[in-house]
Amino acid sequence: MKGVIRTFLCIELPEVVRQALGRGEEPLRKRYPDLRWVHPDSLHITLKFCGEGSPETVEQFAASFGRLCGSAGISPFGLIPGASGGLPSLSRMRTLCVGVEGEKEVLRAAAETAEKAGEECGLPRSARPFLPHITLARARTPLRLLREELPEFPPFAWTVEEIVLMKSTLRPSGPEYAPLFSWPLGETQGFQAVLDPNII
């Protein structure tokens, strides 16, 4: 295998949550047409951005995370979309996002497991503390938003049953994602390839 692969470890959202978030975005979409909106099918919670690496490094990371996730005993857990907000702040927003509520201690444990797996493969730890969120849109230049403008979302709870390693391909129209490996939570058999291995 040749080349490099851009990857990130994430939790995908169920369809009902993606649809709810998409409906809640509509008023802001009309008010701020210059925001770059994430396609509903691509909404997710990032556990670790791995960056670009060789196929061998990607496979090493997958094997390490599968082993560590199994030994950590991370079981299915519940999450709920929280309040919307802006990063780094509403006064100079670069990223419009939704917070995450529910069993966040398990979510943080999964993120820390990802960091440990990355360290085993020579990947640097994330520079910032883990902040669970769902990115809805990005601004090309800092944007000032008022709190009363932020969308509100119904509290659709869901159970996280797997973690996915995604390949990210940058396109002029936006990034395209494709799953490489998945890990069913509560099981200890390691990772599973979910697509043709030739994808990497």
C-alpha cells in the first residue's frame, strides 16, 4: 500500500438525531449563508483526529485501539445533544457546534483510550483537552453570534454501540468520509474491517 491517509476516530450519529439537527439549523442557514455547513450525513463526535499517516500506521492504530478498547471494557453508553454554542467563543465564532450530554465519563474514557493507542503508534496527543461536541458549521472568518440566535434541539437520546475510524478525503466541495474500521462496544474481539481493505 502506498500514500498517506487522513483519518479520525469518531462516534456516528443515528439518523433521527442527524435529521433533528438539520431541521434546527434552517433559520441560521438563511441568516448566515456564508457559513460552511456540515452535511447531515457527515455529523459526528470526534474522539481523536489522527491526521495523515501511512496505511501501516493506520492499521497499527486500529489494532492498538481495538485491543485497548476491549481491555478497558467500554460498554454501550447513552448520549443526548446538548446546547448549541460557538468555538472559541460566540463573539469570534469559527465553529458552530452542539454540546453533548449523557454518559460523558464513558465518552471521555473512549477518547483517552484513543490517545493511548495513538501514543503506541507514535501519534502526538491532542494539543487541547477533549471537548465533546458535534460540529454543525464553520466560518471562513470570525463571526459574531448572539446567544438568542442559536438553534435549539430536541433532547433525542441514543445509545452509542460502536466506534468508527474514518478516512477523510479533502475535496473542493468539502471533506468526504468513509469508514475503515469499527469496534462494537462491549466486545473484546478487536477491530473489524467494514469496507473493502483496498480503500486504504
